[in-house]
Amino acid sequence: FLQSVCVTGTGVAGAEQLLLVYPPSATGFTTRSDIGPARDANDPVDDRHAPPGKRTVGDQMKKNQTADDDDEDLNDTNYDEFNGYAGSLFSSGPYEKDDEEADAIYAALDKRMDERRKERREQREKEEIEKYRMERPKIQQQFSDLKRKLAEVTEEEWLSIPEVGDARNKRQRNPRYEKLTPVPDSFFAKHLQSGENHTTVDPRQTQFGGLNTPYPGGLNTPYPGGMTPGLMTPGTGELDMRKIGQARNTLMDMRLSQVSDSVSGQTVVDPKGYLTDLNSMIPTHGGDINDIKKARLLLKSVRETNPHHPPAWIASARLEEVTGKLQVARNLIMKGTEMCPKSEDVWLEAARLQPGDTAKAVVAQAVRHLPQSVRIYIRAAELETDIRAKKRVLRKALEHVPNSVRLWKAAVELEEPEDARIMLSRAVECCPTSVELWLALARLETYENARKVLNKARENIPTDRHIWITAAKLEEANGNTQMVEKIIDRAITSLRANGVEINREQWIQDAEECDKAGSVATCQAIMRAVIGIGIEEEDRKHTWMEDADSCVAHNALECARAIYAYALQVFPSKKSVWLRAAYFEKNHGTRESLEALLQRAVAHCPKAEVLWLMGAKSKWLAGDVPAARSILALAFQANPNSEEIWLAAVKLESENNEYERARRLLAKARSSAPTARVFMKSVKLEWVLGNIAAAQELCEEALKHYEDFPKLWMMKGQIEEQKELVEKAREAYNQGLKKCPHSIPLWLLLSRLEEKVGQLTRARAILEKSRLKNPKNPDLWLESVRLEYRAGLKNIANTLMAKALQECPNSGILWSEAIFLEARPQRKTKSVDALKKCEHDPHVLLAVAKLFWSERKITKAREWFHRTVKIDSDLGDAWAFFYKFELQHGTEEQQEEVRKRCENAEPRHGELWCDVSKDIQNWQKKIGEILVLVAAKLKNTF
């Protein structure tokens, strides 16, 4: 058919006939009239109007040209020794099936080899990337520490950052068109006069109807052309300058109003209201818009596939609520209540989303569908604002759900005590297994009725311990303390009979709660009953001491006292238990309780000297010196020739100015119990009383017996130094060092003596010798550094400090000194290094506190002082600096608190502290007085 058309069809008419037969969507074809004479089958198709990629004629020519180019590109520049020519030498040859198989084999081999090398290659690439990142970190990483510090920038510092300058060029900053020059009034007047000549229309202009319009409102106005009321007053030709001035002021006001926002410190917009408006306009979700659309689509799909699935409706409503479409959320959740009328969660969500009165209507509808739902009734009560309405709702709820403890509790909370008691009587009938309701009723009843209530509660709930504990507390509150122990014992027996496991930790916790509530007898009875349950015999002492410490930490002091009392009954001869109980009474009890405990302690442990001494000291501090003497006399009988008791007796007499009695006691001690300490105390007593000759004589006698006791050599040298006999002092120290080469204080005394007389070189040599004999000793290194610093040789001091820190890298006293050897800007960095090396060293913590003090960071300094004295309360220097700090920056209460804490801690060590406390002039000073003296000597030179 097509061939006949091609032969016979002529022009457009034939095409139109074909269009009538075939629809426009039929395949196109070419007629003879389009292509002219017939072509050979091998001729290329004429597709000049095809897209570029589909043009066979042009593309074939390009391919041929490319192939020719490839064939010709075989010169040396395209040749590589390893890879050969860049192109394929045989690309023009035929591509057969065996070529395809070979390529497939090679491709499989390449893939296999690549898989084998993949792991190593990825690892190498990862390492190269990490190395590159380390060498060239991102800007973000370089500034990460600074970005973290931005959190510390205060609002005032942020606001004080200067404004950024204008980086535009001069032409942009100062555009010419904004330079306005005021026009002089003469200009207006001149042009007004010239305008008067043209206020009428030339008759010649109206010949062809140019301006003479048929409408009277055209330009042929009743007023002259330029005489409007704006610039000229009606009826006159004069210029109104007052109105020009007003117009100019109005224009200026408009300009100023427009630009006032860009002036620093001024604004025409209320910032708070503006932000509030913005918040109301912007949805409060944090996700992407696309994520919300996806979520909305997914939830819609869930709702349509399973319309009776409550979580789908709730999630859909919450999504719309989060995106700010509250009304859509309400509509969705109401539709959800129709589809899931038995779902409690859907109704509660609907009540939450709806406003006040509508929410009440929703809850009422929910109650009709779910009359047994406690949560819906509670929600209904919450929606009511009036107390009576709440009561009405809850009572209605209790009619439908009488066995709900939650409803009863909510209803009782709204009632007065008398009505509450009546309601609770009904509540325990409806909910006989609720412990809370029984206990609440017992609290509201009288003593007799409460006992009956608790007995009923025990019958109904025989497995609950709280009822028994409440009964015990009830008896204690009414004075029947003898019943408390019986009730707790019966409770343990009854609960075990009912198969309840006695959990020791739970009972101890209940005892702590009783202690905090003031029920001391109940708490002690519980402790006695359960303290030994479930503990192996060999673990008892250790476990009980831990329990006591735990109770002290929880501020349950009566519980701890009960534990110690029980432990002392079980271990009456254990000195360690008595000691811990005594320290507990000393810290948390009264003086009377401590003395009573110590009397029992020495009766059971008469050989424990420390218990005798604690008892004597307690009496002495209370001012009862005769009682202290009698205790020490009893201690002598129990511990004859005890050095500690001899020295305690001497101290008691010397502190009370009974020097002759002290001398006689020391003489007795030297004859019956001669020890180095007894001789030392004898020498010191004579020295402080001013009997230098007697002190020297005693010292020489002591050194004959105890020449390896360094303190005797120190005292001998210091007495000579006091008499200003430098040679004899030097000789004493040197003799002492021969006998005691490892005594650090002796080396320091000799070095300071040489420095004092100006022999710096000799002092330096002594310290070097001491460091050789006592390697890795931070005190000797510290003295060497300070010697150079005092001599003004700061560079040598820094070098020595570096060596010292290499030899003693974990020495707190060296690090604390190193911090203040640095210049002020470097101290903070040095303190960080010190804390890394010695995190819990009191000297380093004290140095950090002083550093904050020097920077006037008062709160931080106080915090670090607290930390220091908590870690080491025996460091007197820390207490002195803390007290000095509070004197300068604290209140009187804070100063008094530090002084009292220091007196309780009784510090004995610290370089500055010992300088004052060991001074013979201060030998009778109390701790508080020494604290004041040391603080007065301190100077804020750091």
C-alpha cells in the first residue's frame, strides 16, 4: 500500500488524504516529492534535522575523522616505555567473541586483585588522610579550643566587643547623591516671579482644541496655574515661608524615623515584643521541612491502613502541634476519638489539646465511653478550677471505680482532716491492700484508734514492714519506748513466717528515715534487729564500720551510734572499734557522751593509751584539771612506764603553769622510762623557761645516750645560735650530720646558718652535698632554688627548678613554688601542668587558690581553699592563707568558721606554721592564736 502511495501520491493532496486515513500518532514516512529522485539502498539516510547525537551522516564523518586521527597518532610523543602507546593499536580491527571472553577474564582478574588490595589501600588512604589532617588541620579544629572558651564569655564582655569598621571604599561610603544643599529662599521667589508670566493659556494654542478640553476640570482650573494653596496663600502672589519650613521639618522627621534603627543605642521597635511576635509566627519544630512532609505522609498512610490504631492519631496530632498547626492537630485528634472511642490515651490527648471548656466537654464524652478509666477522672478533676467541683468529680469517679487507690488519695487530699478521716475509713474498706491508705488513716486517728487501725492493717497485709515500723513509731511517740523493741522483734518474726525475705539495706534505710523523723528509739531498735542479718562472722566488724560511716554520710547520727553500740557489745575488747566510736562522739556527740564512752572503753581496753589520753584531754579542755590528773594516774597504773602517758602528764602540768610538777615528772620519767623523747621534752622545758645552762647540760647528757636522735642535735645548735655562738652552732650541726646524714632539717639548718652569716658559696656547697647523700628529696631542691632566688640569681633559680622537677616530677611543693617563679602571664599554664602531675597534692591546690586570689577571683579562690583544707587538714600553711584570705575578703562569720575549723583540725605541719609554732616564745600559744600570728606574717607578694 505504501509503495503504491509513494508512486502515485502527488504533493499535499496525497498527504491530506493519508492524514484522513491514519491518525496523527501514526509513524511518519517520506514521499517521492520530498526526496526527489529515487536513491540507492546503500545511500545514507537524510536525517539533517535529527538531534546531533542521532545524525548518522555527520556523525559517521566525525567518527571516520577520529579513527583516522587515532591511526595517525603513533608518533614518539604518544609513546611510553612502560605502557606503550596511549591508544589501542588494534582498535580498528574486528572485535570478535574470543576478544570479548579475553576482556571478561582480564576484567575478572582485575576485580579479584582489586578486592585483595582494597583493605590495604583503604587503610593506607585513611592513614594518609589522618596524617594530612594532623599536618594541615582544618580552621574549625584550630579554633576549637577558642570556641569552647566562648562559653565563658559574659554578656558584658560580649557587648564590649567593638563594632566592625566599614570596609567599603570611599565612594560607596559617601555617595554623592546624598549630599543635599539647602535651596535659598531667593531661588523660590525668583522662579515664582518668572512663573507668573505663564499662568494663562495662549489663545493660539486652542485653535485646534489642544488645551481647551470640553471638561471644566482639565487644566482650565478656577485658580491660576501655579497658585495652589500649597506654596502660595489664596488670593496673593506672596511666598508662604512658614509652610515651607513646616514641610521641611516633616520631611526631616520622616528621614530620621527611617534611619533611627541603624543608630547605636536607639530603636523604634520594641525588641521583646518583636521577638515574641516572631516566635508566634515561626513554628517551634527543629526538623527539616522535607522531614515533616515525609512524617506527615507516613502517618497519613498509617491512619488510612489501620484507622483503629490510637498511637497513629496521637502521633499525627503531636506532629501538627509541633509544627504550629494547632487547629489541624485538634481536628485530627477529635477524628481519632471517633475512630478509637475506647482508647484512654486518645481521649487524654484530645483533652490536652483542647482549650478549657472544650476540654471539659471532651472529658465528659470520654467518661461516657470509658466509665472505669481512672486517668480520665483525674484529668477531669484537674480541669476544674473550683475545689468543690473537683470534689464532686472525684466522688462521682469513686462511685464508678471504688477500688482505685489513686482516686481515693486525690479525693482525701482535698478534704479537711475530719472529713478525710471518714473518707479514709471507707477507703480502707474498698482498698484493704493499700498500705498508704491504712497509714494515712492511722495518722489521723487517736492513739487507741490508731492501734486498732494498724492491727487491722496487719491482718489485711501481713507482708508489709511499714505497718510494723509505723506501730513502733506510734508507741514511741506516746512514751511506750519499752514496746518499741518488742514490736520490731515481732515484725521480723511475723514477716519471716509469712515468707518475706528480710532485706537488710531496706531496713537500714527505714531506720535512717526514722532517725530523720525524730523516732530515735525505733531507729535504734531496727538497727539492733537487722544489723547482723545476712553477714558472715568474719566480715561483721568491717561491714558494721562501713554501715556506720554510711549513716554518718547520710546525717543519720543515731543510726551510727546504734551500730557502734551494737558493735561494742559484740567486740568489747577491740581497741579500733572503741577508737572509732570515740572519734564519732568527739565529732558529732557531746562532751558528756564522749567521756562516758571513754570510761567504758578504758575499762574494757586498759592497755590502750590513746583512750586514756583522749579522756584526760577531754577533761583538761573542759577545765577540769584534777579529773584529767586522776585519769592519767589510773593510766599509769594500767600502763606503767608508758612514754605517751608520762609526756601527757608533763604537758598537762606545763600547760597549767605547774612547772615544778612537770620537772619532777620528767625527772621520774628519765629515771624509770628514759627515752629520747623524754630527754627532748626535758631539754625543751628548761629552754622555754629560760634555763639555758640546764637545757645544755640535759642536752649533752641525752646525746651521750641517744646520739642518733637528730632533734637533740638541732636543739643544741639552735641554743648556740640563740646565744650568737655561730662556730659552736656550726660544729653542733656538723656533728649531728655525721651521726644523722639523712636528717633533712639538720641540712637545712646548717645551710641557713651559713647563708645568715653571708657564706653563700658554703651554703650552696652544703645543699649540693645534702642532695648527693639524699637524692630525689624535694625539700633540699626547694631550699637550693630559694637560696639562689634570695641571692637575686633568678636565672640560676629557674634552671635549678627545672632540674628539680626532672628529678622529682611528682613533688607538690616544687610545683607550687614553680608556679610563682613564672611571670604572671605564664602562671596559669604552669598551674595546669602542676595539677596534671599532682592532682590531689595540698601544696598545688593551695598554690592554685593563691593564684585565683592574686587575680581577684574571690569565689574560685575560696572554693580552692576549701578543697585544700579538706584534702589535708593537717597543713597549717593552708589554714593560715585561708584565714588571711577571709580577713581580706570574707565576713566575720566566715573568718570565725575558718578559725573554728582550724582549731578542730589541730594542724601540726607546714613550713610557715612550724616557724611560728616551734618558736620558743610561742610555746604556750593555742591553735587559734598561732593561726592569727601566722596569718599576720603572711604578705600578698604573690
